[in-house]
Amino acid sequence: MASLWRAALGGSRGAEDMGGGVEFWSNPERAGWLTKQGEYIKTWRRRWFVLKQGKLFWFKEPGVTRASVPRGVIPVASCLTAKGAEDVLNRQFAFELSTSRETMYFIADSEKEKEEWINSIGRSIVQHSRSVTDSEVVDYDSTRHHASADQP
């Protein structure tokens, strides 16, 4: 299985393919600079991140347009946690995103930005989690209506 870092990376795909139908260039839920650790060579690079519709995209520069091609994307529904990681990395304003298989590290520019990113990503994880599907919600609703209809 491909890692999250490579989940949406691919040869010469265009912005439309890379974004998975998400208009990452307009009205993001959150956008800003973060420093991220590379997957293979563990160097730290400053990238512009955009969170929208359950996907965390990153770019080299902040001037994101329809023609921009993300350097990568993380589907946040695959993540289990977003939490501080200063103690793990021994770096101020550090946080991590974790799945059952891997952990990705980021550094914000301030404590306030770190907390805002963690909160925004956490909300997105909950909103886009696959643990409750539409069919389960429909089944629950129909069961509840049947139960109330059977009562005297």
C-alpha cells in the first residue's frame, strides 16, 4: 500500500486529477506556511498548505491558482490523530498526523498557528471519517422510526 505521502503523487497528472475534484485554489478551510519533514530524506522544507474538503494539499509557493499542481496531498480521513509533537521532535510548535501505519511531522510558525492547524485538521478528520457512512446513518434513522412507530 502506498504511503500517505505518495497517495496522490503521480507522474504528470494535472491539477484536476491531483485535487480529486477539490477546488483547492478557492475558499480553503485553512491555508498557511508549515515546515514538513520529507518522507525519505528527513530534511525540513517550508511549504504552503491548503486544507479543503478532507484533503491537505501542499505547494512550494502561496499563490495557488486553478493551474497550480500540488506537490502532494494527504487524505485526512486516513488519519487517526493530529496532536502536538514537541516532545517527540524536541522542536517548538511541532505537531504530527498519524495513521495506523505512519506518522508525519510538521512545524508551525507559532503556538497559536500550531493549535489552529491541529484543530482544523482534527475537525476535518471527524467530518470526513469513513467510520460512519451515509448508509449507516439511513439505517439508524429508519430503525429509530420503526421503533417509535411500534410503541403504543
